[in-house]
Amino acid sequence: MPELAEVEFFRKQWDAGLKQPILKLKLHAYVRDFRGTDCARMLKLLPGSHLLESKGSGKQMLFSFSHKRWLSLHLGMTGKLTVEAPSYVPSKHDHLVFYQKRQALVFRDARQFGRVCFHEGESPGWWLRRGPDLTSQRFSLAHVAQFLGRHRRLAIKATLLLQPGFPGIGNWMADEVLWQARISPRVLSGQLSPPLVRRLWMASRQVGRVSLRTIGKDFSDPPAKWLFHERWSRKGKCPRDGMALKFGTIGGRTTAWCPRCQST
DNA sequence: GGAGATGTTTCAAG
DNA sequence: GCTTGAAACATCTC
């Protein structure tokens, strides 16, 4: 599931454990989620540390612990964060569990496309070098125009999925942005006129802002007129004009669009 | 049984 | 050196 707003929702689930010590840690060191990270060191250093705070940016999460210890977490395709009872017994796909006095914080990921990394010292480099959040001042029209220019030969749908340019946008959000901006997903990024680039920029911010206020807050549905509600079924219709949606593969991903109002 | 799934990384080719 | 497109990753669901 997880794109920008879903990631934010899951990140906040673990707020239940802020400012409290980690008593014990269980993890499945053999799963793909831990590739490249030192699980033994994590198991040694995190118990006894306090979970201090968490931050999110795009699809990335960063949890900070006392003594300058950090955990970055990406949910991949099927990752979830939940809160369970302190006596929780991990099941097959619960790859990481923090036990605290009043609850257990659980990371579950069936497909193992997610990623957990342990860091020590100053905050990890990727955090400082991350792309501009959709809802921030840094996500400017100039940024979008420049990014589209760099990927001018890529279909706009594929460009929207590139995290350095549009952090947090995933498959359904990209379709939503293009539908709201009335732009065909197949248009090459370099072919968009300045007014269309501006519309794409505004739609990206709008979809980011509104999805964070709904899905991101309590997993409630985004507005009823959004493409979101129609794109999951091949019978979906355009919420604007009732046309049957078209489906195809663009940038390697399933894409839904309205052939009438997204003709350019 | 087979296809497809809301994501990244890697690699070869242009 | 940069960009692009396809394959690979591992498991579940329809």
C-alpha cells in the first residue's frame, strides 16, 4: 500500500512508543529487508536505548534513539507498522519487533521489498540529501520544471514515480495527479508546455496535501470525486465525465486514465 | 496454476 | 557521465 500518506499514517502508529525505553528487540536477520545492515550491532545497542522521535519524508521514515542511534525504515510494497500488546508473539512476516513496557512496536512485510537500516553517529546522509517534500517551499515550480527537463524523454507517468523529484508519489498518486491536472500519462516529460507543467506542479501539491489530511491522519478515504476510488477496477469510470477509464502499462506500472479529459 | 500487485535496485544499452 | 527500460527481488491474492 504505502505511498506518501500511508507511510505517514504508519509512521505515527509508532508514536505510542516515543520517549520510552526499548526493553527487548526481536528480528528476522535473514530476511531481505535487512540487506546491508548490521543486525548483530542493532541487537546489541538498541535494547536499553530510548525511542526519541520519528520523522518522515516521502516514503522514507527515520527513527531516532538515544546515544545517537538511528533506524531508517522503508515499507516497500507490503510493509506495515502496528502496535501490539507487550506479550506479542511475532508471526512469520513480523521481521522486527520492539518490546516496551506498555506495548510492542511491530514491522511486518510479507514481500520483503522494504528496508531497515541501522545507523550510529550523526543523522544518516540520505536524510540531508533527500528530495523536497511535496508540501514544502522547496517543492517549487522551478524544481519541477528542472526535473522534467532532466527526464525529458521519459513518459510523465514514469517521471512522477522518481523519488528524487516527487518524493512519496507512488503508482496511485501519480495517476491521481495526472488525472487532476488533465495530462495524459503517455506524454513525454519534455513535451509539456509551461502551463501544463504548472498544472502538474499544483496537482502534485494538492494530492500530497489532501491525502495527508485524510489517509495520513486516520486512513480515511480521500475525496469522493478522486480517481482513487475508480482505478482499482477495470470497470472504473472517470469521476468527471463518466467515460470508461483506460488501463495500460507505463513505466512498467499499471496506469489508469480518462481517454477524454487526459488527451494531452 | 498463472498473472498481477500502492517499490526499489541493478544492469545493459543508448 | 547521464538517462532509459527491463529484469530481479519474495510472497500473497484473485
